[in-house]
Amino acid sequence: MGRKKKKQMKPWCWYCNREFDDEKILIQHQKAKHFKCHICYKKLYTGPGLAIHCMQVHKEKIDKVPNSLPGRCNTEIEIYGMEGIPEEDVKAHEKNKSKKAADIANEGDSDDNSNPPPSAAAPMMNGMPGATAQPGMPFAPPGMRPMVPGGPMMGPMGAGVPNPMMPQGGMGTVPGPMMGGMGPMGPMGMAGNMGPVNQQMRPGMGNMGPMNPMNMSRPQGPGASRPLFPAAAQSSTATSTAAGGGRPTFPAAASVVSSNSGAGGGGSATITGAPTIKKPESTSGLTSKLVHPDEDISLEELRANLPKYQRNLMESMIASSGMVNTSMAQGPPMQAGGPPMQAGGPHMQSGGPPMQTGGPMNMGGMGMNMNMGMGMGGPGPNMMPGGMMGGPPRPGMMPGGPMMGNNMMRGPPGNMGGMGMPGHGPRGPPMGGGMGMGMGMRPMNGMPFQGNMNMRGPGPGPRPFN
Amino acid sequence: MSDSPNEFKLSNMPNDGISSVKFGPNSKQFLLVSSWDDSVRLYDVVADSMRFKYTHSAPVLDCCFYDAVHSFSGGIDKQLKMYDFNSSSDQVVGTHDAPIRCVEYSPDVNLVITGSWDSTVKLWDPRNPSAVGSLSQPDKVYTMSVCGDSLIVGTAMRRVLVWDLRNMGYVQQRRESNLKYQTRCIRSFPNKQGYVLSSIEGRVAVEYLDPNPDIQKKKYAFKCHRIKENGEECIYPVNAIAFHNGYNTFATGGSDGYVNIWDGFNKKRLCQFHRYPTSIASLAFSPDGSVLAIASSFMYETEVEKVPAPDSVFIRNVTDQETKPKS
């Protein structure tokens, strides 16, 4: 036994075969010698980390690890200290060492070859922090190794695909960008291939919803790319789990999908017709707050819908455009009430009164009516002017209003609210108000109500899922 | 906020938010200011006096010079107006179906261009003011920048379109913003190589127009206009971008009230000015790059402030040290 102990291997560097007394020193060596960015001298943690850093930050592709021996320059194999070294190489190194030892000791080959290698390899892996907690590490199930480091996983990361989609200022925290970078890849055909591998390797991740493409792409990040360094393995998994739900990974969906996972859950507090802005993700560890209203429309649109500018507009409209006759204004809204009645259901009741008051009023009264609508919104606990305003400029609606872009826009939010969130009891009244308002105005625009409703139809649909 | 020696605050400010500031062609003396108080004002920044003022019937969202004596402006009233400073008269050139968000003049093709929330961009001949074309966009136009004979349009839902102003039949390039949040402002490099795009989430992207992959890989984005305080990081919209014509460096202004000047090619920040009283709504370099007009004006990013800081325009004489690339 004592003999074997003596042969316990010193940590050595896979990239240059150098031996060290301590794994800590080895890691320092690797960071300084092999994982340092030649452009900005930042020390990364692994070869793939370096490759990704160069790609994301400097838009440069590195094809080999600096200062590495021929054949040991692979940037896709993830090695951190002694961790991640391909099993063959561990064995080969072992063999070399033991051969020497054997020569010195004049001992039989068979003895050395059969016993020491496995026993030496095992403690090495277990001795490493976090090694057991990382079933994703390629060498853990020896049989798996050959397929793991293969192109399909790391390949896409190096291919630069993530970059255009995920412009990151820098590699703030190493695992972050990596996962981010992997994210968008997930749904694009990789998911299928990765799935099984992933599940096999990290059974715990199975519940991360292979159903949901958003979640799916996330967990795969750590799973597929393997943790960058042991210490981060657990934490990176944890963050990805936590973040997976709320952060849309698809840029295209980003602005449409609202976040409900954020700390504040800001999106749910306001009634709005506009898509909600998702919460910014924090890289600094601090909680971050986006200083912008929740609706994903421009500050100018929101501002234009403040009562004070609406009034201005009303006056100008009266002054500049021909007046719509009152009886016309009255007629349509009542009829038009039909469709929303079905959609809005019970809210119509509360919507009724303002509609009546609104109807008879002429152009001038409209401004008032709108303000009333807002006033009525007041009692609803969640009704905020912001919410009201938020609705208007939904893209789909804009084209509808030939003469009154803004006022017209104002109507929809109410309707939207009513339709989109029928489930929210407390919001009923304000929505009714909004509806009444919307209808009061409707005739002014002389637009087919029905059409408008249809337009809005798809809009509110997704809301409740957010 | 005390004025530093190289900076002063213009007097005779509008009574409401400032939407845009633009310097006149070949002049660092005249500054056009459009406002939410329905007015467009022309200032003589050398004399610190207001020379002209005309009004729309609703807030004005953008304005531009056509030549030294004519300005164009548009806003919530959906009308594009031309004002003649010689005759002190204005005329309505045309209308959009929704408020006009952007008004730009392209000297290369001699057209005034308006972008509107009605999802169109319209082209106007400034000589006998009339519409000469309309380009439909995929969404509401939020920002626009003329880049030689190209026009870069940023719309809602993070779309970016590059049009060739000489051949408006089709869109030259359709892109999606590389930033994940709503596009706030786009301005093109004076050397016409590309553009800078800012979003509401304290981030700025530097983009190149040439689709060649070698050129495209130079693009990048960075974070800015964020303030960490009390263990919380506040992320502010980057509302304004203005280019220095000579050096191709650019200033950004955010709702944090800061103005930064960047060297986009070397990825360096050249300087940061002091914090202004409230959000930076608009920025403009004079054509010679010696003066930067800074509009500080609350933009309702948050619930109404208790006492909003007054809307003001600061005129800052900038030095080479602040605007010239270091290398």
C-alpha cells in the first residue's frame, strides 16, 4: 500500500505535460500559460472559455490553446487543473510514470499495469471538488467520453452563432455568457440531439421541461457545454434553473413576452394593451431596475397619451377637422356594443353608463369623456394612468384610426383589458370604464368596430399566459 | 447645477419637454429646438437669444433644418410644417395618419424625410414642398437616420431597415436590432460605414452596413448609462446619440442625466460630463464639432417627479481632448 501511495501522481498539465506539486499551482499555471487571452490578457478558466471569450469579445476565433503541445491544443476539451482530462491521457500519463517507476524499482510490469492506474485515477476524480456533483463531466461515465467532446456540443459555440444574437459587453461572469451563447442554439435542432445526452448525464435536469423551448435551451447550456469550472458547476445550474422561466431566450420573442418571474412581477400590476418589457437580467449580482415604464412602447407614445396632451389634441381636432355629427356618434356605439359585450362579458355592465354619457357627447365632449374614463379607472386598485396609456399604441391598432390616431388608440386599451384579462376580478370596473370610453369615441373614428375587435383578438390572447 | 466656464444654459426655454435639438447647416450659431409645448424655436446660441418661434397645434416631436432659412417639423398633430425664417411664415407640407416621430433632411438626395407612428416613412421635396414618396415600414417608426444616400429606420419591435434613397422600390437590408430591448435611437457614422443604435436598456450597439462577414464581425455592443446605488443597479434608456462629424466619435445621452462621449472604433469612452438635472432627451453636435447642445428634459420614464427639473438646453464648448480619438 505504501508503495502505491508513493506513486500517487502529481498534478500535471494536460496541455504541456508539466508536473506540479499542487493542483492550485497547476491551475494558476494553466490560467497564465494556456487560458490567457492574447489580446486583452484576461485570464480565463478553461480552453473553451478562452475560445468563447475571444469570439464574443474580440470576434476572433482561436483554434488552439496557447503554449500547448502538439495534439494537446484542442480548444473544445474543457480542462481545469486535473479535471476534464480525457481518460486515455490520464492512463497514458500514468503508464509513463509507472513505467519509469517500474524501471527504477525493477518490478514486474503486470503488477503495475493492472492495479495502480485505476486506483490512482479514482481518487483523483473524487478528490476534486465538485467532481461527483457533475455527472455532466465527460469522463465520469468512461464509456461516454468519446462522444462527449465531439463537435456537436461545443461546435456551435465556437461557430459564432451566438454572437450576433447575444451581444455581451464582456465576459462578466464566465458561465453567464456561455450559457447565454448556448441558449439560442437550443431550439435550433440541437435540442433533439442533446436531449438524450443531457438526460442521461444529468438526470436531475429532466424536469426542466423538455416541453418548453425556453427552458430547454437553458438547462442545456450547462449540461451540454459542461460547467466551465467546478466551483461554478452548482451555482450555474442553479441560476439557470431560476432564470429559465422568466428570461426569454429568443431575441425575437423578447419584447413580446413579458416577464412574470422577476422579483417585482411588475408586468402583472398594470393593465395594459401593450406588450410588457421583460425585466433586465443582472450580471453584476445586484438587483437591476429598468428605469422605463412597463409597456414596451416608446416614451413619446406614453407621454402623448397623458391627459394634458390629449386635451391639446382635442382642441386642435375640433379646430382643424370637420365635426362628426352627434346622432351618428350615438348610433354606432350602441350597436357596436354587441361584440365587446360577448368578449368582455360582465364588464359591460359597468361599461354601460359611461357609454351612454359618452355617446351623446359631441367632439368636444370626447376629451371629457376620456378623462372621465380615466377617472373611473381610479377606483380599480390596479388601474394606473400608465396602464391606460399603455394600451394605445399597439401596433395593430394604429392603422385603424384615420383621423384620430391618439384618441383612437386610447379606446383600445380599455377594450384590451377587458378582453385580455377577463379573469382578473378586481380590474373589472376600470375596464368597463375603458370600454365605455372606447365606445364613446368609436363613432368619431368612423371605423368599423368589429374589425377593430378582431384585430385586437390575437393580441390579448397570449397575455394570460405571461 | 452651476454652469462650468465652457458651458451655459440657454435662456427663453420652452414651457414643456424638449423633444429635439438640431444645429443649422454649416453653423454653430443657430439651434432649432422642438418641444412638447407645441413650439419650434430657433436660438442664436452665440448671443443666447431666441430668434424665432412658431407653433403646431400639438406637441412637436422632431424638427430639422433644410437650409439656413427653412426648417421642417412634425409631431403629434401629424402635420409636417415648413417654416421660412425670412418671411416668418409657416405652411403645412403634408400629413401622416398618425403622429410624426422623426424629421430628417438628406442633403445627398435633397429630400426631407418623415417617419411616423403610422408605420410609414414619407419623402418630401423641400423645394416645392410636396410628397414624393411613401415607404411602408413593418411597425411604428421610432427613430431614423440619414447615412449618405441610405436611410436607416428603427421601428417598434426592434426592427431596423436600411433603405436606399435613390431606389426606394425595396428595402436594402432588413435587420433585427442586436439589442434585446426597444430601440431608442439610431444615428449613422458620418463616414457612412455604419450606425450606432441605443436601446431603453442602457446599452449601445455599433453596427456596420457592409454585409461582408469580415466587416460584420466588427460589430459590438456595450452597456452604459447605468447607475449602481444602494445595492441596486438602475438601468436607463439611452435617448440620444449625436456624432462628431470630424472624428466619427459620438455622444450618448441617457435618462440618467449623463452625457458620455465614445470612440466607437477603438471601443473607448473619451469622457463623461457632469450629471445634468434630468434625462438627456436630445443631443446635437455643431457641424464643426466644437459645440454640443444638450437637452435635459424629464421624459416621464418614471412616475412624475415631485418637482421635475426645468427643461433646459445646455450649450457646451467641447475640446479635442473630449471628442478626438486618443490613438
